[in-house]
Amino acid sequence: MIRIAKWDLERLIGRILSNEEIMDYLPRIKCEVETISEDGEVEYEATHDRPDLYSVEGVARNLRYFLGIKSRNYKFVDEGVKAYNMGIPRRPYVAFAIVKDLELDHESVRQIMQLQEKLATTYGRSRRKASIGVYDLDKFKMPVYYELRDPDNTSFIPLNEKEEMNLREILEKTEKGQIYGHIIKDWNKYPVIRDSEGKILSLVPIINSEDTRVTMYTKNVLIDSTGLDPRTVVDLVTIMATSIAERSTSKTIVFVDTIMPDNTTLRAPRDKGPTIELHLDDVEKILGIKIDTKNILKYLNKMGHETVEVRNNTIKIVTPPYRIDIKSWIDIVEDIAMAIGYDIIGIKANKLPPATHPGRIHPLEYISRLIRKILVGYGYTEITSYMMSNPRAQLEMFGLTDEKIITVLNPKMDKYTGLRRWLTPGLLEVIVENKEKQSSMKIFEIGDVAILDPNTETGARIERRVGIAITHGKATLTDGLAIVSTILNRLKLNPTFEKTYIQGMLPERTASIKIGGEEIGFVAEIRPDLLYSLGVPFPVVVSEIVLNKLLIILRQ
């Protein structure tokens, strides 16, 4: 939840807003208003793909464009400022930026801190993927250095503390150290940022120094982001710098060139987003309404985009630097739709697009329903789990160290960092969660999995599978073979079973399922040592059948 003061929003926009206007306008820029209190505090949630809206500055900037209120552009300048990355193998990247001529008060400092924390928690994955620091630039001397230090012989006063502590004590004694210390606790040396005179600015990614605290008297700030990949740290620095610059009288943002250990340079922040070509025919095709070029230009400006060229049926657009959600032309079309208003599009379109073929159940859904009916008839309980999972559940737990899953760029939770590649982990999780309540279980799930496949256009393919799990005191491979044979016999198919090997399963009790020589799945007993580590007292038999393959066979 993000909290902003209505008066502060009005101050940044330059006009008074009624509560009704806030309730109307914010959803149009992907902010869902929860409450507006009597004292004028607005609570809202922004979508995960718009981290630039995690503070009042970003909301005000977007509303100014949306309402047609002009404001000065940012002034990006190159003053030859440098920083030095001395090499941190386990957290290798750092980016910096400077914002000048700030006018701050208590509320604006609170918003800066809120934005810093929200970005580090969500986009930075609770500081493990990336973290952010903001410092009063006038309290130390550039250049700054990102380096490793001995935790017992390096000290500074942590933020909100009164006494100097060494780095190890900071992890043990401060609140932030106790929460985030696990990220670096096992390192021999700890990462810090220091200035040219040796003053410590922060223990990365834990806490800043009290000596460089940003206050309402701060006029210039240095922003840093450290993390695991260069794009992420530049993204975060860019969002922070452009948001804080909304509080600057001159809107001045200074580039900082970070010299890497190999003498290459990482410059931040970005001064513009990607350049994208938009074809008007694509806009009309997606939205279902005709829009002339003049109006499209108006809508693009309403969402903060800069038009650099209009030629024939194509518009070339430069996107704002803080819009990290813009990847291709389809994202621009979404912005146009929001600028018009989805309700207006519905009125203008006046009807739904014509159907291209008669409606009918998809064959894959038909076979899924049929198998579901068979399993329920034999006393199995259907479970449903998320398609999102994580490498530990999908791979590491079963010893699949050489395999990979498809991971997402910016997960919001550690439990959901990628797409599942098989159903067995989800079935096993249900058994683990219910082992104290039931000693005997027969469960199944029908769902999609994502398999890495370099031969496809996207590098992955989606498979529909049925997964089955059986557990009780005397469960054996025979239980799995029996239910698989029953399902396939009901479909008038005669399966054969051949011994195979699957990591995490008992080698002598694992079989592939084949029909006419085509492998369509497996049935196996899970290794007892794995079950013991999870506290499951009885054997567990699992099976998976690829329904896409089964459908092809049934069509022959």
C-alpha cells in the first residue's frame, strides 16, 4: 500500500483536486485508490509494472501530462562525475546519479524514503536482487567507491543510531541488520560505499550512515543502486532520480559514470527510454476504432511520450526514461487506450469484434474434462496450484541441478520466481501440508507447465498435463500403474511401461508410459530420503501424462 498526502499531490500538480477527481483519475494511470481519509491521506496500490508510480512524485508527473498541465523537462547534465566499482563478485553492479537544487520538507523526505523502500522490496526483491541508497551530497566528497571491507575493522554510525558500530555489529544490533543481514552475513568481507576521504556512506544493502542522512535541509543528493545485473541498478537509479527531481527547482539531474573493474563504464541514469515505431493500422486493429494521426499524437502526449517523427502511417516515439514497463509497440497501444478511456473505446466501437468461427470446446479442454471425470469417479480429489513456482521446489529439491526453469524478471515473492516445468512438486506440497490431517491421499491436478525449448519461436512451449499422487502406508508403484492403465484403457488405449530414470525417484520403481512407442509420461515412487526430509511418513507414488501428446495419438 502506498500513502501520499492530498495537499502534496496538489502542490506538485499545481491545482486543487476533489476527492471525486482523485477517484476518477488515478485508476486511469494504473493506480487503484483504496481510501481517502478525512485528513487527506490517499492510500492506493500501483500495478507491479509501474514502479515509477510508487510515490507521489510519479503520480503527480503522470497526472500533469494526463490533465494537460505543462511542466519543465528534466535537465540532464554531464559534469564529468565519476564513481569506482572496485569489484564485488557476489553483488557486482552499482550505478549512481545526482539530483541538484532540491526544496524539501518533512513530507517530501517521507515520500523519498517510501519510494526507496518500495522499490527495494518489490523490484529489488527485498534487497537481494537490488537495493537503493540516497545521501546528502554536501556531507561527503566525490568520487565514491564501492568496495569490500573487513567487517570487524570498519565502523560508522548507522542511520537512526547514536553510537558508532563495526559492520558485524550493525548486522546484529540494528533493526535493518537483523532483517536483511542474511544477504551478506556469510561473506568474509562486507560491501560498503565510501567517499574519497574514507567516510562510509553505507553498508550495502543493509543501512546508510547517519552522517549522510537526507533531511528537509538537503539541497543535493547522490543516489546509488547495487545489485546482481546492470539493467536493474540503472532502472532503479533512473526512477529514483527522476522522481526526486520533481522536488528540484532546476530539475537538474547529473550523470555519474561508474568505472568498472575491467575499466568499462556504466552510466546512469538513463535520459530517455526506448525509441519505438508505432503503425496506425496496429492501433486500430487492437482497439477496434479508427483514430486519426492528430488524436493519436494528443493521446501520446497525454501519457508523457515524445513524438520525434511522423511519416506515412508510422509514428516514431521516444518513451520517458522512467517507464521501464515499455518494451514494444503494444505497450504504447495500451497507453493510448488508457488516454482515451476504456469506457469511451467501448462506446465508440459500439459492438464486439465479429466472431471468426463458431464456438466449441477446445479438444484439449475436452480431454482434460474427460480425464477429470474419470479420476473423480475413482475417488481422487482435484487440487489446483499456481503455475508460478521457484527453482528450489521445481529443481533443487529433486536434485535436478543441471535443469532450468523459465524465470521472471521482477518477481514480487520468493515463492513465485518462475514457471513450473512439471506438476509433481505442487502435488507433493499438498501432501506435505496435509500430512498431519490425512495419512492416506489420492489427489490429481490438470494444468499447464512451461518447458524450455530452443526450437520454438519464444524459446519455450506450454504443455497440458495431468499429475496424479497417491500416498498411504502400503503405496507402491503398482498403485500408479493401475490408475494410469485404467485412464488409458477407458480411452481405448493400451499403454506399455518401460523402466527409466528420473532424478528424485527410486531408480528401480520408475517407468515411462508409452503408447505405440510414443512416450507420453511417467509413473514413479518418490525417493524415501526426500520424503523423510519433508516429514512425509508414507510412500508417495506420482505420475504425469502429457495431454497434448495423448490428444495427437487419439486423433490418429
